[in-house]
Amino acid sequence: MYIENIKVTDQFGAMYAIKATVERHFLESKSASHIQYITVDGEDIRPSFEMCFQSRSSGKIFKVIKNGGFKRQVQQYKNQP
């Protein structure tokens, strides 16, 4: 496993730098499917089948989106009932 720096944005558009633990294949492909988990505020968050990352502590849901080139962003979505 490798640690990769990625950016996140919350529902208000604020951006943060976080760490993602990724498989070796991520280094070549930059595919979100190779992300094992992201770390936000000290919490390791694993993806669901849809590659969404739901925080157990805050209830927030993060989704990986492309940001062009080699960078990735994670966009936070409100949990909908």
C-alpha cells in the first residue's frame, strides 16, 4: 500500500488536503478504484460499492471525482435519507 495526497472539497466548496491509502496500481492508473481508504480528520474511511466514503463519526459522504491530469478530488455529499 502507498499513501497519496489528494484534495477534498466539502459541500460549501472549501478544499482540504488529505491522505489516501492506495494500491500500487493507483500510481500508474490514478483510478479511484485503487483507493483502499481516505483519511479525514484522523478517521480512516473505506469506500462503498459505489466508491463513496461515508464517515461514521460525522455522517458525511465523500465521493471521488476527476480533477484533470494526475490529481483527484473528493467531493462531499450530504447524506440523503
